[in-house]
Amino acid sequence: MSGLFNAIRELSGNEANISIPRVYIRFCNGDLNQAAVLSQLVFWSGRTTRTDGWFYKRHEQLADELGFSVD
């Protein structure tokens, strides 16, 4: 049962959602893909352990998070 519960939680919880603030969409001239990438970059920059705000993420990882192709 816990495996099923974990699968449901993963599919419907906050970790399964991508939030794109309207200001990002306007900044990206309505391009939702660009706004989604910007949103993820801002998200990850706030979760780094480095004091300068930098983080490293391969483009394959970012594409996977957003459901995009690597291209």
C-alpha cells in the first residue's frame, strides 16, 4: 500500500507541479517554455548550499524536470 500511496503523492503533490509566475510569462513575451525554464532556474537558485547562489544542473536534468526534450 505504501508504494501506491507514494506513487499517488508523487503524481499529485507539490513536487509534481511547476508554478510559473505571470511576471515570468510577461518577461518571456508569452513564451511558456522559456517562462518555465526561468521559473525552475529561480527555484533552484534558492535551494543551493552555496553562499553565492550559483548551482549546477545539466540540461538533461532540467529538461526532465519540465517534461521537455533535451533539444
